[in-house]
Amino acid sequence: MTSSDAPATLPEIAPALARTASHYDAVPYESYPFPLTHPARLAAIGRLFDLTPPPIRTARILEIGCAAGGNIIPLAAQLPDATCLGIDLSGVQVEQGQRRAAGMDLRNITLRRQSVTEIGSRDGPFDYIICHGVYSWVPATVREAILRVCAECLSDNGMAVVSYNVMPGWHVKLVVRDSLIAHAAHIQDPSQKTAETRRFINLVKDSVSKQAPYGNALRTELEELAEQRDDYVMHEFLEDENTPCTFTEFVQAAARAGLSYLGDTLLHSMIAESYGEEIASALQLLSDNRLLAHEQYLDILTGRTFRRSILIRTATMGPVQRALNPARLMDLHIAGQFTEAPEPEVSGARTFRHRAGRMLTTASPNVHVALERLAARYPGTVTPAELIHTAGLDEPAPRRAIVIDALGEMMNAGMLDFYIEPLRVGLASAPRPTAIALARADVAQGAASTASLRHEQVSLDIGGQLLVPLLDGTRDREALCTGLLQAIADRGMQLKRDGEPISRHDEQRAAALQLIESLLKSLESRALLQADSA
């Protein structure tokens, strides 16, 4: 099902593509959502640069290298009026995704076994193109095809996100890759190759000396790799292709295709001050405020190994405003997960700490109130206007700046998530709570994990797996209690207290109701409950 003007797969790369497909068929890559690729977040970054991205509700979305649809299926479920196409070389993974989509009766998504080299302009246009974990792992001809498709098939204001391994930071990982390939070169079976590689990693990481720079670097990489999944080891370090590039090389290749670099999905990674005063000063001297030089020197100074870069058609670069004006946050919906220090500083200032360790300290009681509201709404979003109103700063207009400036600081520090549309999460306290349809469908198909409204992978323990199917919006607490107790009995399980089974019926119900409240709070905090449509 390719378009009539789509180019045929080039004969010289057909064997390489066939080998890649067979490897992914034999060792499927774990397929899950990538939050930073969600169109709502890409479009928000576009707005921060003063662009007008396509509406996400009716967007046409293409994912190149969709695997089993772990990223694009949740998008299709969350955006029922969008049109989604995912392509991948692995027939095994595509079939897995097709079964999952069919189980949800999704009508707005197509998954097909196809190479990006076969995509042509008549397959588009697409408003958002996602290419995660593909660019560095394919031959040069396919990399050119990825950029060609982005250039030819993007709509006028469309956005593409492409991830890739970055040099010079990846040099140390290349040493590990070369070592693993050399050790397991004689093994053809992917599963056996991975097992032997695992043995090599564990042996070498415990024997190499950390006294010399080489040994220290090698051991650090191997210790990290030892904690990774087998599918990651296989496809990141043992595939025929893994060609990291510099940021400059990537931007130049994109430019040849008619594309321009907008920014990275981790917006704060572009802010020099995020890395400390010394690096910020060095960047100022080295880059002389030139964007592309700034980004290249950042990679050199920080040893970055991976990027998720946003591209747009060069013809649409005209309106881009590079200066990140905090006032543009007024157009967006924001979320932030952070906690407040228990006691104010001597000066009366309060400190808010992000889960990644980043902090904002403010002496303003108004900002304090606004940030409390922002944190309380998480994982849902609020608008800056709502925070300004909460802080009592609606009028006169100049008073609003104190909240906007604080949000700007948090934006630059990576303490905020931005969305082009509101993200509303259901409450555990709802009389008849409802789990999102994707979660209920995944659990019904036997999955122990699903994707949240934040487009994050969420694992479910046995309690969550038993409760989620009951959360269809029709059951109150008593009905949920009855259903959960029946589900526990059907599994041959028992509720226990202090390690002992609970036998009395009234005590079982009391324990089940307590468990339900705990599980509902967990589901709410992980954005798995559907908000009331009213």
C-alpha cells in the first residue's frame, strides 16, 4: 500500500534492510511511548518560537520506525480525530501493533511493514513526523531518505522530530560497541549473540582497572550497559549500523534536504546557564551567540551522546523568533512536578525543587501561591493566566510580570512541561472513577503496562491490573469493591493483613475498599484516570 509515486527500495541497500528486519523480528525492541514526541508538546515548542503549528486534534501523524506501535498507538487513542500512520521494517512488530490497535477498535491508525525509502509525497502531507531511534541505525541512503520524507511530506507549518546518537560524546560508547562486536562476531543467532555479549560485559566490567583514564571510561560504560535490557544491547551495540554524527553534520544534512533546525525537545538543554557559569562563559566566547555553533560547542563541552532535534521546512523559518520570551507561555498549558522545601529560608524566601533536582527560590508570596497551585494540579496542566489569577495579580497588568518571569526561569531550568492544549486528569475522588480507554484495553489484552495521558509508560502491579478493567465509569465504591473481591477470588488470591489471610467478609470488604482508594490515588498521580467530560 505505497503511493504510486513512491520510490522503490534501492537494490544496493535491500540486503541491509532485510538483515535489520530479521534482527528485529528475532529480538523485538520494547515498544513504548516517548513523551517528548507528542504533537501537543512539539506544537508548544513551536509556539514558544512564535510559530503557528498545525492543530493537533485533526493532525496527520507519521512515525518512521514505529516498532509495535508503542508510541503511535497511544497517540491515535488520545487523538481520535487525527490520522496516524506508522511504518517499520519488522513484520513481527508491525503485527503485534496491529493486534493491539484492533483490540481497541482504533479506526484512525494504519501500521504497515514498509521502508521509509518507499514513502513518497503522495503519502503526505503530514503535520507531525516522528523518527525516534532510527536515524543513526540505518545506512546513509536511508538517512537521506528520512530527511527527504520530512522535507517532501511535511505540511506548510509541520514539524518533524528526529533522534540520533551524537559525537564526540559517543566516542567512548563506540569503543564498547567495537569490543562487543569483535567478541561476538562469530555468533549468528541474535539471542545467542546477546547472551554471550552479556557474559563479556559482566566479565570485563569487573576486571578492567579504573586507575587509568581508558579503564575508568570503559568500566563506567560497561557498568551502565550491564543494567540495560537485552533488546537495547542488541540493537544499540550489535547491529550492523550505528553511525553517530556531530550536530553540525546532522544540520548540514537536513539543510541539503530543505530542512532547518528549530530546537531540541528538551528546550532547557539549549540554555547555556543550565550547565553552570563556567560552561556558559566558555560557550559565550566560543560561539559568539551563533545558534548552531552554540549547540555544537555544547555537545563538546558536555559530552552529550543523544539528541532529539526538531526540524521544519526551511521555507517556513521566516516567523521564527529565537529569543524565548516568557510572555509566550500565556498561549500554553503547563505542568510541573516539584515539591516545596518544608521551611522558608531566613529571608523568608521559599524554594521549589523539581524531581530532577533543579530549583527555583522566590521571596514573593504571590509567586509562592501560584506555584503551589501549579504543583497541586500535576499531572494535569494549568494556564499561566489561571496562576496569575490565583496569585491575585490580574490587575494592573504590570503586576502579572512577577509570575510570568518566575515561570520563564522555570522554563529555562527545565522545571516545566508545555502543552498546546490542556491536559485534564480524572480525580481519584470521583464517585464513579474511569480509567482511560487505552489502559482498560491494554489490561484486557493481558498487558502489565500502558501509556498515560502524559504519554508516559506506566507499569501496573497486580492490584492495578485487577482494578483498571472495572473502572469504566459505571461503578461506585461498593460496586468496585464487589468486583475487585470477585477478581481476586477468580485469580485464586487472597487479601492479607500482617501476612495472614483475611477470612471475615466484612473485613475483606473493608480491606478491599482501603486498597481501592490507594490504587485510585496512584492511578490519578500517574495520569491514568479520565476526567469528567462535563
